[in-house]
Amino acid sequence: MTYAFDPELAAAISMLPVLDVNDLPAARARGAELRAELPAPDATGVQVEDRAVPGRDGDPDVTLRIYRPERQAAPAAIYHVHGGGFIIGDLEIDHARNLELARELGVVVVSVDYRLAPETPYPGPIEDVYAGLVWTAKNAAELGVDAQRIAIHGVSAGGGLCAGLALLARDRGGPDIAFQFLAIPEVDDRLSTPSMVAYTDTPVWNRPNAVVSWDSYLGAGVAGSADVPPYAAPARATDLAGLPPAYVSVMHFDPLRDEGIAYALALLSAGITVELHLFPGTFHGSALVEQAAIVQRERAEEVAVLRRALAL
């Protein structure tokens, strides 16, 4: 299929990694190799600490990476959940961006290293994410954070996990979440939206990868069935009342586009304050082309939205 990509993005597509998760060990190894080839990110002005915290009863400890800016602007925090289709990724995948957010916003950033599928399917990953948020809220004073000023922040599968986390925290009576930042969220296991059906060959992420992602997370043959809970696939939720205000971003030529839009509209229909932005000419993973003007605009908006949400 031919796509009307942004010209700056189109010029860079041939240089982007090809992600085929059918060979998951190879995909993970290749991702690690690519990150190792990058220069070390600028950590100026930010103290970084990894800490093991208790997981759900009977589960292993969960590792959190805590970013403390030397110049803290406010007692607020961002709780970050990385992407990777539930099957790829670790604390390194968004390390550089988390350093930037901590430094630029002047708030604590806490990133969670949840277990990956298929080795740990649902509910293991979301329970790890929830355990990390519980620890962050309980230890807010130590972090110099107001427990009422924690925003959750996720990209792709991380956005889907954040959406599920907001539902879980609401239904379990806490912790409080001030805001949910859902970037290109993966929220619908049914794989039936027009964009999911159409985009079988888009760069970085496409329908074939999405099929592997959901089969890994839920178990083979479970995706699309009647037994998928909303904490796993938030698009399944029938009650979105009482959730935190949200920002949802979607990319133009991304199989996840329509489910992100639908989730934002469902939140809006439930009376939740929502900001929705579709970035034209983009694709899932186009943020890798950091020099492109549309990516710079996306990043500036991310900072502006979080600054406003946390009253910085």
C-alpha cells in the first residue's frame, strides 16, 4: 500500500529498524544491539537510581528506575510505562527521554520494568505496573512528591498498560492518579478497526506484529474472545466513569490509530476530560526520526501537556 507519509519521515524510513516479532528472541536481541550502538544519553542534572520494590503477593520484586532532577520545580511525579507490544523492552528503551522529561519539567520520573509476555502473560505485567505505582504513592514523601500529583505516562503497549492501570486503580480504591498520558495506546485485542485491518505493511508496527503481541499477552486464541477483561484490553471497558483526565495521541498510518481515537471518544462520553491529537503523515515509531519537525512538535506538546496536567 502507498502511504502519504510526512516527507521528512518518508526520507528516513529506509534507515529505521525492521521489527518482526515472529522471531521474538531475535527481535529482542536486535533491539538491545541497536540501543547499545547509541551514544550515552545526557544525564546532566538528574540523579538516577534503580530500586527493587515488592511485587504482588507471591510475585518477584519489581525494578523501578527513579529519576530525580537536581532542580525540582514542584512536588510532582511522572510514572512511566515503556512500550514494546507487551513482549519487548526494558528500562533502557525510554531512558534518554525520561532523563529529558525529569530535567525539563523538574519533576521526579519513575519508570517500571515489568515482566514481559509470553513468558509472563496477563495479568503479570499489569500487576507489576500496579505494584510499582503503589510503591511510588506510598513512598511519595521520600521522593519529595505529593501523592495527589502523580501522572501516569505510557507509549504504545505502555499506553495500554496505563489505561488498564487507571481502571485497576479506580476499582481497587487507589492509588490516586492525577492524569493519564496515553501515547499511541494499544488497547483493543479484537483487531477489527479499519486501521488495524488495513495497515499490514506499515513501518515498525503493523497488523501481523499486533497479532503476535496480543497472542503473547493473552495466550494463543484468547484475543477477540468474550473472556478478555478490560484491565487487559481497556477498549473492552463498559464503565469509564471516574477515571483521571487524559491525553491521547495517535499516529496517522498506525494500525493502533482507530482504537486510540475510539478510546478517547469513549472517555469523553463518560464525562472524562480528554485531549486527542492525531499527528498527520506519521506512523507507529516515527518518533525515532527525532530531527523531523512533526516529531519535534509532538515532543514539545508532550512537555506542554504534562506541565499543565501537573500544574507546574
